[in-house]
Amino acid sequence: MVSTGEFYAGFQLFYPLVNLTGLPIDQINFLLCQLIGLGLAIPFRKVYGPKTTSATIRHTIEIVVGFALTFFCFGYQIWHLFFLSLVCYLIMLMGSQEWMQKAVFGFAMLYLSVTHIFRQIYDYGGYTLDITGPMMIMVQKLTSLAFSLHDGTVKSEEELSADQKSQAVRTMPNLVSFYSYLFSFHGIMCGPMAFYSDYIAFIEGRNFSEPTKPSSVNGKSDKLPEETEDIFQTDKVVLEKFCITAFIGFLMVFVTPHLYHLNGLTSTAFYEMSFLGRHIFLLVSMTFARCKYYFAWKLGETVNNAAGLGFTGFDEKGQPNWDLVNNCDIYKLETCNSLKLNMDSWNKTTMTWLRRVVYDRMPKFNTLAVFSVSAFWHGFYPGYYVCFATGALLTVAARYVRRNIRPMFLKSDSLKAFYDAVTFLFTRMANVYMCVPFAILEFVPGLKLYTSFYWWMHILSIGVIVYYTFIAPPKRRSQDKKQQ
């Protein structure tokens, strides 16, 4: 039985480091597991690479190391991963290929929801690392595999899009490759996820000879050259991303605590600030709050790249692309002037998962379905639903603005520059405005904060949607009739 306040189930071997570093034991174990994974990923790529080692041995190494790291970090809670994966495997193996993908999706989301609720009961409002983190990644893997298997065994080639054809799985994976995919040691802690077809190509070494994106080396040929470290620049890429991760870690430890105060967003002092002051405080605070996500994702990406997973081909200049498991484009997210680009640059592998499993499968209500599934996938704190509902509203409104208002500002460079500047500022503010309930978690404090901002982004977005849905279209139709 778990007692409130004693939620963490991982090993306590390095507990003496808690007083030395000031970090809780769950974060110490997570960081140690990722660093161990990074240290093992390099010999896994260089010594046990696909050219010298069979796929079976590489699968076995992935399972053994992945299981050991998961058990060390999360203890007995690992049984949730085995139960979830075993049931989904049996559904895929024994269920009808016509509906098994829906059954896998339903069961995986339901089981994840139960663990989210369990966590909220015993660690309400806490940020202790537990098995729900790896389980969220595993749900992505299981559901995407089920739909890919359905595409590859039931649907005809004519029914599949180009993307679905590239990800289609033609035969049911055996248990070794299945659990290797789920427990790969360089992705089990926090992802970012890779889709099954891409993962198997990595295990077999086809990710270098058959990249997932069209390639052109120096513009001369679409055929990739023989694999060498000089061509793929793996060590250089890993070193660069590790340095980025270390810099973000520095910001997270030494800068963020002075600028991000979650309690400050609900404090009396916050509501005593001016309207503009609250906006500035929110912008600075929530911007630096993203550092913890940047750190975890970039470290995960670094570990995956060190193992050899992530290469997608060469760009037009002949430079290698390592963005298959890139979960966040930090520069684009922080500098873009479009809410769509902003959201597309955040948690990218999850967005790809939502597009392939939800958006492309529900043509009528795809946007609503994506935001709903994303909210359920994250958990059941009320703030999540306020965040995603606000995000859906702002996204639809931004789409109308870009489609109808932006063309008016493309008549001159000065007008376009003005539009870009305004939308840059609006995107920065919209990002933190819609995400703050996600951080606060609670329903009433989130609504209170929006009330302090007079709900201005909600009102503006609703106004834009109403105008271009019910007012502008009749005018355009009447103008079209006059022209005829």
C-alpha cells in the first residue's frame, strides 16, 4: 500500500547525494540513468553496431539494459509497463485486425488514465517522477504500432497516405523485437519516442542506408554513401546536443529558481501588480519554466543520437539531419511569429503521434479530437483541460487571422515587418497565456488568473471566430454573386 508522501518507488542507493546536490532522489536517479544510458549508447553504436552484431543481440541488449535502468529508477512500479504491454500485445496478436487498433488505443488510454488518477490521489500536485512518465511514452508506442499494423495488414495501398505507407507494419512483431522497442534503454526514461518502423530500421542499420527523408548529398545523388563517422558526424552531433543540454541545465539550476515562482502566480503580490506588470511577470516566469522540459528532452535526444537513432538523411547542403527524435525546436519556438509554428515546435514527437493516430483518422472533428486526447494523455488535473481548451480556441482564431488578415499586410515590406512584429509579441504572450493553467494545475486558481487578465485573449479569439464564421462569409458570397 502506498502512503501519501511516500510515493517514489525507485532505489535509494544514492540518497546521500540529496544533501550534497539539493536535488530529490527521484531526479538524481533519473539523471544517473540518463548519464549511464549515454555512456552505454556509444559502445552500443560503435562496438555492437548493426554491421558487426545481429539484430537479435542488439534487441537483447536493449531489453536487458532498458529493464535494469527502469527498475532502478522506478522500482516495483515497472510491473505496470509489463501488464500494459502484454495485454496490448495479446490484443494485437489475437484480436481481429479490423478493430484491434481501436481496442489497443482504448485499453492503453484507459490504463494510463487509471495510473494518472492513482498518482493524483497519492501525490496530488506533486512532481515526483513515477512510472506514468515512461507509461505515457509506451502508450504512444503501443497505439502507433497497432495502427501501423492495421495499415499494413488490412488496408490496401490505395487507402494509405504516403506517410502511412512509410510507417505500415506488414507482420506482427515477435516478443523480442516488441519489448526491445518498448524498453530501448536510450528512450525508456523520457523518450522522445520513435515509431516502430524507424526503430527497426535503426536496429538493422537501415536508418543510414534508407533514411526516412529524401536525401541529396551535395546535390549529386539520392543514394547515400557508405556509412562512415565522418559522413554522419554522429560524435559531433552528440557533443553539440550535450553542450546545449548542459547549458539548459545551468539555466534550470542557477537562473530559473530566481525567475520562475509557481506560487507567485497565485500570490496576493501578483494580483496587486498592474495589468502590464502581470503580463511581464507571466511572460518571464513561464518562459523560464520551460527549461526543465528542454533539459529532459534534449538529454533524451542526445542519448538516442549517441546510440545511433535519429538520422533522417542529408539536407540540400550535404549536412546530416539528426531530427527523427527531436522533441523540441527551441530556437524556432522562442522566435516564431505564428501560434501554429509555436505549437508545432513543442513536444514534436507527441504532435506527430497525435497526427498519425488521431488527426488523420478523424477527418470531421480532428482538431477537437487531438486536443481532447492530448488532455487525457497528460492526466486529469483541471488545469490541463483549461489549457488545452484555451489552446484549441486560440489555434482556430490564429488560423482565421493568418488566412484573412495577413494578406492585407503583404503589400509592402514595412507592413509585413509590422505584422511580423505584432504577431511575434502576440505568439509569445499567447503561449504563456494558454499554458499557465497547465502549470497551476488547479481549476479555480486558473480561472482567477484569467479573470485578472479580463479573459481578453479568449474574448478576442471568440470575436475573430464569430466574425469570420458568421459575418464575413455572407459578405464574400454576396460579392461573388455580384461579380457573376
